[in-house]
Amino acid sequence: MNKNIVACLGDSITFGHGVSASRERDAWTFVLQRMLGEDCKVLNFGINGASASEGCPESYRASGLLDRALSCGADTYILMLGTNDTKERIWNAQRYKMGMRGIISDILRNTGRGGLAPKLFLMLPPAVFPMEDGRTAYDVSAALLTDQVVPLVKKLAEEYSLPIIDLYTATKDHPEYYVEGVHPNAAGNLAIAQQVYADIAEWLSTFKEGPQNMTDYKTLTMSVKAVTAECPHFIANLANTAALIREHMDGINWAGFYLIQDGKLVLGPFQGKMACTEIEIGSGVCGTAVAQGKTQLVPNVHEFSGHIACDSASNSEIVVPLRKDGKIFGVLDIDSPSFGRFTEEDRDHLEYLAGILEQNLFKE
């Protein structure tokens, strides 16, 4: 049986700089490995001095470690960057957001086992404390971490519908967790590992070996990739994607796209019966997906408040937002005559498919 791979990306806090003499025993990634047991493999992709900021010499993307992390076949990614970004010579909020968005997008476009998009957790960096002389080690800024980095990571998590692991709250009242106020000691690393374990254990316990769905997502994904990569025409790519979904997904009666125009969702290419031509943002399942910025998985559409019945035969529905540069431009909408047709597994696959479209629809 293949092990679930957990890839941990970050700076010296992830690397284990504060426990360098006993790193393979006390660094939080190694502690987490012992907590998760033999069914999982935890990989440490931390590097000293790394920042997220776009264009910075210490940028994580420029280090080469991101490429290694993306090629490791991980099912789960944990990303924590921001402490080094608060240094005066580095800090720029816009560059930090751009760098984080780039890394997040690279991870979400990656493929785990069975063709699934990996699960990505964003971590709020641990709090920072001054040394005895009042200065902060390594010229990092506690104020910028608290007032800028933490809120920005929260906003990014909301933007991409990602879960958060909150190390800031777990450490902000514990200066005893640190070597010099920045790098956690053995006790601090243990606290981090315990927090990470608490937040990812449920996800890992429900992870299934390979595709367990009635849909051959591997073939569907490869087909959409191949078709949209070669064709430069936006509408044609959506039309062919709708056709491929209808061909490869069992138990559905409608598949297609709605695109935002003049503040409304307007019907785009689809496969199935005649559909509603316009939907208000916030109305129905499609409008709600745009308003909330996240996938809507509805086992019974008749119990969904404000459901718009375009086809009376439809009983369940899944709607996935489509984004360009983080901004929603439309949705992928799939209906089924069966109640409870769509699962969390379908959501994972279709969100990954949406990532492929985002990449291929807007080629330079």
C-alpha cells in the first residue's frame, strides 16, 4: 500500500533551525511523522531564509525546492511563509500576495495520486517575540507579522477556499517556545506538530487509495488537458470540455458553463436540455457559488433555498467556480437526476479540472 505523502513547504521554522542539533528528532515535521505513523510519509521542504515575496532573491519559488516539492507526488501540502517577508528590506504587501498566489496556484494545479488535486493547508506563521535587549532576531518585524502577514494569509485562504492551520494563536502567549524569539525550540516544535496533527488528521483518515468514483477522472482529465492545451479558442475549449464531461461522467443529465457578463451569469457552452439564459449573482446554486466563492455540492436541489429549476429531472447538482488570477469569471455546472450523485471526491476532481481550464483558457 502506498503511503500518504505530506509535503511541508516553508522557511527555517519548517526546516527546524531552532533545533538544528537534534533536528531529525525535534523538528516539527519529524515529530509529525511519528504522530501520523507508518501510513504517512512527511517530507520537509523547508529552507533557511526563504520568503514568499515575488522577485525577492530569497524567494521560495527561486530556490528550486518548490519544483522538488511539486514532483514528490504528495497528496497533502502544508505551506507556511511570511516571517522572513517582514524584514524591512523585503517587505512589500503586494509582492508578498503575488508570491503566495503563485505558489498556491502551482500547488493546486499539481496532480496527486489518482489524478486528484492535492489538499493544501495554509499555515499562519508562529508569533515573534523580542529578545532581552528589545530587538527582534534576524530583523523580522513582529508588528508586520501580526498586522499584515496573518490577515493576508487569512484572506488568501478565503480567496482559494483553503483550510488554515493557526500557529499564530497557538504560540502568541508562549515566549518559552522559542530559542531567540523567532525560531521554536523543542517545546515549540512539539506544539506546532500537535496543532498540525489536530488539523490534518481527519483529512488523512478519510483519504482513499486511488479513485473510488464511477467516473474515470484520469481519462477525463487527460482529455481536457490535451484538447484545451492545443486549441487557442476560449468558447471552443469550453464546448469541448462540456462534451467530454458529458461523455465520461455517468449519471448526469446536464453539464456546462455560465460566464459572468454585466454582473450576471450568462449561459455558455453546455451539453443537455435547454437551460436558463441568465442567473443573478447570489441566486440559485450557480449564483451562490459565485457569491460565496466556493464549490456548491448539493445532494438534493429541492432542499436548496432559492434553487432555480431549469430541468425538472435534476435532483442533485455540483457547481465549481472558475477563476482567472484569483477572480471568478464563471462556473462549471453539472446536474444529475439522482439524489446524492456528487461526492467530496467529485468536488476534488472537478476543482482540479477547473484549475486546468484556468491554466489553458488564458494562454499568452
